[in-house]
Amino acid sequence: MLGVERDADEQAVKLAYRKAAKAAHPDSGGDAEQFARLQAAFDLLKDPVRRRVYDDTGYDPQLADAKDLKGLMMIETLVNDFILDEREPGSFDPVAAMRRKLSDDILKSRFHILELERHRARVRKHLDRIGRKPETDVLGSMLRARSQSIADAIRQAETQIEAIEQAYTMLEGYSYELDAQPMRQEETGETMVAAVAVKAAE
């Protein structure tokens, strides 16, 4: 929007904004929508935290959807994992590994929700069967509080699944080029035996 280099300093960003804003300002006959976009770009680039997130991810943390930001945070953790992997780049597929990890996390979270729902069902059955004291219902209050905390944990797990699914969606369309794997010793031997057999048959 401002036509500055990625590493432009604050002064260069200000100068570029002033020059572009002068022409785009509605009072000078410019387009209001274009001016608003320039203003948004300038606001992002002058904030060092927002700019860093934007440079790293392509998302503005103030304008991006919260689901996207949660997905980005998950992907960032996975990227850190594969950067620290000691295996030679090209010898394994980090994108496939990230997808597998996200799929595993979804399954774990769904299993956790099932466990929590079983616990909540048991608590409710106890509540239905317990006789209430006419004064303070201590046991009933405790069981209702426990049921509520389980419901909160289920909601958190569901939110986590949404974030994981968003991260998975953000990885769609990526592929990773692997190096050609050298043939194992036994495969090389089998190929040579087949070649000798063909030669003998000729």
C-alpha cells in the first residue's frame, strides 16, 4: 500500500504515508476508501508489535479473525518443532508431520470431551438421587458446581478443536519436496537378480 521496503524504518514509513495520503485524501479529491486503506496500513506499520506479527504471518493481529490467530499460534509451535528437528531437510516431510500432529490433537481432544461428558452424566445421576436437606444444600451445591466446571472444560476443549481445525485448514494446499531416497541394499540385490534372470532368458 505504501510502496516501502519490508525493512523500511519508521521515518521512511512516515514519509511514504504522507506522500500517498496527500494524493488520496478526500479533501484533495481522493478516494475515501483508498485513504482508509492507507491509514490502516500506516497504523499497522508504525506499531512494532503488529508489524512483527504481520511480517511473520501476513496477518494483522487487530484486524484478523480470532480463529485465524489461534490457528497461527498452533502452526507457529509446529514450525518451531520442525526447525529444531535434527534430520536433514528433504529427508522427511514436515508439512505431513504437522498435519498428523494436528489430527492426533483433534482425536485426543474429542476423546477428552467424551470422558468429560461421562463424568458430567454421573454427577447429574448423583444429583437426581441425592436427598436434599431443607437448610443449606451443601452436597447439592458442590455437585452442581462440579457439573458446571465440567461443562466449562468441555467448552474449552471444543474451542481448542476449532483452533486445531483452523490450523489444519491453513496448511491445506502446501506440499513438500522430498529428496529421492537411495535404494536399500536388498532392493539393489533383487534388481540385479531380476536383470540376470532376464539376460539368461534372452
